[in-house]
Amino acid sequence: MDPRMTANLLALHADACSKQQRTYKDPATGFAVLTEYAHRVRGQCCGNACRHCPWDWQNVDEERFDGVAEAREQRRQRRNDGGL
């Protein structure tokens, strides 16, 4: 599992989505992170390899982001296992 995807982050994300919030603050970096809710409202993958992209990064340029194919597979496995 991606080290950024700790139980705390998953809880923050789930809480934000349940409140239909578009972002939550990553406590480690202070960055605003888009929620899956925000992506679904947007309606499509933006191509930026977002952490909670519900479309498995379908518009991400594999040449631009090294390791996208492997990361996609890990994301699919997490979803199958009940994670985000």
C-alpha cells in the first residue's frame, strides 16, 4: 500500500466524502487533497494522477508519470480489497 494512504488519511478522506467536501488537509504536508467526491462531481479524470481518482487515472500520460501502470494495478487491488 502506498505509504501516503495510512489509516488516518483514509479516515480523513471518508469523513470529507461523507460531508460532500471537495478537499481535506493532508496532515503530513498541509496540502489540500481532492476527495473522490470532488472528482465525481467533476465527471472525469483530470490526468494529474490524483490520490483519490475514481477512474484509475485513465487520462494520465504514462510517459509523464513514471510508474503509472504499476500504481494503477495497486489501486485496483486496494479497491478489490475494500480500500480506497
